[in-house]
Amino acid sequence: MDLFQKCHQFTRAKEAIAAGVYPFFQAIQSGPGSEVTIDGRNMIMIGSNNYLGLTGHPKVVEAAVAAVKKYGTGCTGSRYLNGTLDIHVELEERLAKFLKAEAVVCFTTGHQSNQGALSAIIGKNDIVFTDRADHASIVDGTRLSWGIVKRYRHNDMDDLERVLQSQAEKDVGKLIVTDGVFSMEGDLARLPRIVELAEKYNTRIYVDDAHAVGVMGKHGRGTAEHFGLEDKIDITMGTFSKSFASVGGYIAGDEDVIHYIKHMARSLIFSASPPPASVATVIAALDILESEPERLDHLWANTRMMKEGFDNLGFDTGHSETPIIPIKIGKDDDCFAFWKMMFEAGIFANPAISPAVPPNEAIIRTSYMATHTKDELEQVLEIFSKLGKQFGII
């Protein structure tokens, strides 16, 4: 069998392209604001993770430009060797203070953060308990570890206790890993119950707050702040590609744990470090988050408007509790067709089909920013109302 045979047999995407309903790799010709330009057309963007709307903020752009002028465009090596700049250290110290953590280490991408930290701390015969809806980077990190992986049904705390109980007699390291905000469903981890179970079964807790930092909690510190459980979480992961308008990720926790990860995480040691502009962007975004708390208010006002609007129209939005609001469509083909008509009407959102979601449960994943205007959001609801009735969804 030829190694490339599977490549030649992969025709699903080409069929969608031929049918004119292929939604992926759309080339955007502008910055990722509440409106974007595609093929010369202005479109309302409801498919971005730019929750605080900071990607084009003048202070953020100015900080990135200044960093390039001072440090150049890249670091030419890993954090472990020649790639650590003083601004990397500054960012880690700022984040530790912001997150109320003893220490933080920054990675070049969010995916590398989970991959590196999990594969480093989960040792041979250790047991990790993961939610079935956890992000792919968590799946990859646990696969690269030498540990034993036990999965539990999404947000099902009875099932989590079942798998915890099944391993209770084993005297090994144990870790519960969960997204704080689940990236497709938009729902929250049942963190209070997870904490109770972790204490009952002597298990550590690791929370992926990629979609929660800058969104959840009074100060935007994430899921643990939202639930008042910041002192109960052992390790928190987050990204810079969403609320912080850049790219990269971090791991926060006890100083000894972070020190160990810095010296054991292969994705940190063997990857070039985050470029200066990316780091300076995050520092500027953090400044704005701390000095302009009203951005969080605007984000949540827009979120409430859209959740109530979709629910009142009769759409099924699942258990969303965040600015991520999935619209359930059903069959994959219907989802592609819905996306195509929405796109032609000037709305950009993201379709998710199997295997990203269960078969016949395809969704349009929408997400909102602090900078969306009321007029933009009303246009979105109007178009969804028309299409929902046309497709027999509402």
C-alpha cells in the first residue's frame, strides 16, 4: 500500500469546493475586527475569538511596532537557550501577578503549552482524567505522556466520579484535565464539583482557560475566578490568540511545578521562542484589560443580547454560558448550505461538522466581541431569522 493512498482517496473537501459550499481557509483581507473584508466585500465577523476586540487597538499596534524596532522580528532560538528576552520575563511576571499565581512560563503557541506541560508532568503509570470534549491539544499532550488516560462523558460529574472511583486504590499521581470554557459548546466546566471530587480522590486539577482568560470572572482571570475557586486549581493554561490579540500560550502554577515544566517540556525547549512583537502585544493587551474593565461589560452585554435573541427566535443554542454560542443545524450538508447562504448575506461564522461534533449534530459556531455594535448584531439576528425559517430550523 502506498503511503499517499489515503491522500488520493480524501475527496470530501474537493467535493465541497466543487459544489461551492466549502467554508474553510477563507482569505481575509483586513484585520480581524467586528467587520472584515473578504473578496472585496465587507462582512460582519461572528466567527472570531477576538473577544475584547483588541487586535487593532492603537496601543496594541504601537507596542508591537516598537518591539520590532527594538528587538527585530524574531528571537532565533528557544527560550531554553538564546531566545529569552527581557520582555519574555516581564510578561511572565506580569501574568503571574494578574493570575495570582506563583509563577508562569510562556510558550510560542497555545497548542504547545498544553502539549508540553501535560507530556512533562504526567509520568509513567500516572493517571489523567479528561473530559471527552477537551481541546485537541489536551488530547495530544496526554498521548505524548507515558501516563494512563481515562475519559469521562462531557461535563458528566457522575461519570467523572465513576472513573475516579475505578482508580481510587492505585497509589500513583492523578490529574483531572478540563477546558474551563469548551470551545465548541460554549459551556463551562462544572468546576465546583470537580474541586469536590479532586479533594475526595486526592487528585490534582489542570484547567485550560484558553477561551476564559479575558472573558470569565470579574477581572477576566478565568473560570476559577468566575467560580471563586482560584486557590483550588493546581495548574492553569491560557492562550494569547484570543483576548490578548496575539499568539502564544502560558502555564501558571506553583513555582516548583513551573520550574520543572521549563526544564522538561519538549515543545518549549525545542521550539523558537515567541517573537518580540507577539510578546509586546500581550503586555499591551493586559494593560488595557486592567485599565478598561468596561470592555468586559460590553462583551457580556453583547453576549446576553445574542443569546436571548437566538433563544427567542427558537434556535437551539445548547448549554452555552459564554460569548461562544453554537447554533444547532443538524445534517452536515444542511450546515454547509446554511453557512453558504449566511456568507452570501454578509455574515462570517464557522461551521462545525462531524467528527468535530457528533454525526447529524452539525452547528454554526458563533462568537462575539466587546466591539460589536448593536446595529451589527441586529443584522445578524435578522439574517439568522430568515435562514432559520427557510431551513425549517425555527
